[in-house]
Amino acid sequence: MTKIRQGFTLISRRLKSREEVKTILQAKNVALSFGRLHALIDVDVELKELEILAIIGPNGAGKKCLLNCIKGFYRQQKGEITY
């Protein structure tokens, strides 16, 4: 599955498809801004067991901001992250 959003691309590949796998990380409607600069606008990410997820994109697309929100280094202004 490939989702293009926010200037970066999420590419995921499921390693097994026969069994039902549970979600281990989910981010819904995540938004982050620094003053007037909007780093993330309504970003959705879902990572399931046995899945590989890559976040690719150009410089300044918000990849590191998304990872920092997931790690808890930044606190998103909108949305929720569960794991």
C-alpha cells in the first residue's frame, strides 16, 4: 500500500497475509506547527504486526517531525497517537 500525503510517501509491505494481524501503532489526524509553519497537517499512519513501513520524501516534508511526534519528543497539537 502506498499513501501520498503531506509531501511524503508512506510505503508498507505486509510480510504475512493469511492471518489477521493487529495494529501496533496508529496515528490519526496528527497536526504539528511551529508558529505559522505547518509541519504536519492531518497525517494518518497505521502500522500492523509483520509489516514494514517506510516514510520517504524530500527535505522539509515533515518526516522527522512525524517520527518525533511518535517518539514523544514533540507533542502534536491535534490528533492522537496510540501504540
